[in-house]
Amino acid sequence: MALSRGEGKLKKAILDLERMKAITLFLQESFEHGEPVDIEIAKTELEDLVDKFAEVFGDQVAPQQLETARRDPEYFLRLIDLARATLIKK
């Protein structure tokens, strides 16, 4: 059975969030165990991910939450989980 356009967009959004979560978990390892250069690279990657998240879900979170997420991968993981839960409820 084919997905409707709305179902397809929802499925893609959920998959995008799962991808962001996987990447963030990987980056978190660099924050916790990486060399200084690895940590700097991880910071840049995290900021880029949060920016992508904000493009789609920025209207659902406060600007302060996005700023915190740019510095704290654990916090960003919580935002991802909240966004995913919101999508699943639709």
C-alpha cells in the first residue's frame, strides 16, 4: 500500500530525526573522549545539526532551547526525542 503525501512527509521527518539522533550520539563520544581537535570538530557538527533541526522544528522550541542544544548534545537529544514524540502523536 502506498503512503499518502502527508504520511510520506511524516515518515521522512521521523527518519531525519532518527538520523540526527544517531549522529548526535556519535558526536557525544567525541565530546566525552576526544582530543581537543575532535571536540572542536564535534562542536561545529553539532551546531550544524541544530541549525537543520531548527529549519523544520524551530517553531516548536524556544530560541534559548536551540542555543542550549548547540552547546549540549545531551540536551539536543532530548529535543529530538520530544520532536519525534510530537510527530508520532499526529
